[in-house]
Amino acid sequence: MKTKDNVFSNSDITVTFNPCACIHSDHCAKELSSVFQDSVIPWIDLEGSSDKKIIQQVKKCPSGALQFHYNKEDREVA
Ligand code: SF4
């Protein structure tokens, strides 16, 4: 898994986190703790669940701090 500051990728998807937008509702850490681990760095582990479950959880982020895209979108643009 590639990890930059607040950018997390596996072979298929990239999840980004905007700390300025996060309202610390803890939806992510409570509902999918195998991926969103608030006591570990890097705190998002994309190997912790399926892409489908991760995407579902990202979509539930109430602030929009979590976003995702498919990596193939990057390749099409490049
Ligand atoms: S669900 Fe979104 S707003 Fe809530 S803690 Fe996670 S990143 Fe922050």
C-alpha cells in the first residue's frame, strides 16, 4: 500500500483525508475499525477490508473529509 500524507492507495482505489474538514464524528473508526484506526499511523489501512466496504464507509463521512476515487481514473487522465 502506498501512503503519502492523508492519501492512501491500494491497487484499485485511493482514499484521501482532509483533516481540516473532519468534524471528529468517529463514524469511520467506530463502524470500520479494521481500516480507520484512530490510534495508529498511518491511520487508514486499505488492506483492512474490501474496497466495497471502504467505499461505503467513505460515503458515510458526514463532513466530506474522506473522499475516494478509482485509480484507473488517474490512469485515464495521465
Ligand atoms: S467519518 Fe469523516 S468526519 Fe467523522 S471522524 Fe471520520 S473522517 Fe472525520
